[in-house]
Amino acid sequence: MATDHPGFGQYGYYCMLYKEAQVCFQAHDDVIFVDDEKKDGHESWVEWEIPGEREGQCITRLGYHHWGYCNKNFPENKFINFRIYYNGDYKEATWTT
């Protein structure tokens, strides 16, 4: 589960917004940030996958416009897929660890 957002630094972030959630990935430190974009009392999450190796979720239950984060330890220079779901549809992005 995501914990409270530590604040953005100067390192590069990949970010994606889709309807009820926003996800940002800081490849330098392998941190996934999730922001709840909908004031509905529900959690927001993103699924991630390094094809053929690992997969998981980063979930925030901190509420509307409160960033949560998940600190991971990914292998370097791998493609990582992120998916944000909403009502059976999703938006996907592929970035590099």
C-alpha cells in the first residue's frame, strides 16, 4: 500500500493522468507515486509490470488529492508497464527503470 508523499525532487519523473488517478514514476529511486483525483471516498491504484519478471500494484487510500507512494527495487534498464483502470477501461504507459 502507498504511504504519504515525501515531496517531489529534481530527478526526472514520468507521469500519467487518467480520470480518477495520476501516477508518477521516479526511475532514479524506483518510487511509484499515486494521487487520487476523484472525491468519492474510494482508493486509487496503478498496476505495474516488468514483462516476464515482476508485477504488482501501488494503492493509495489517503483520499482526494493526497499523494501516496510505493518504494520498490527494480532491475535497471528494463521496460515497465503501468496501467490505471477506471470503469473497466484503462490507460497504459511504458517507461524505463
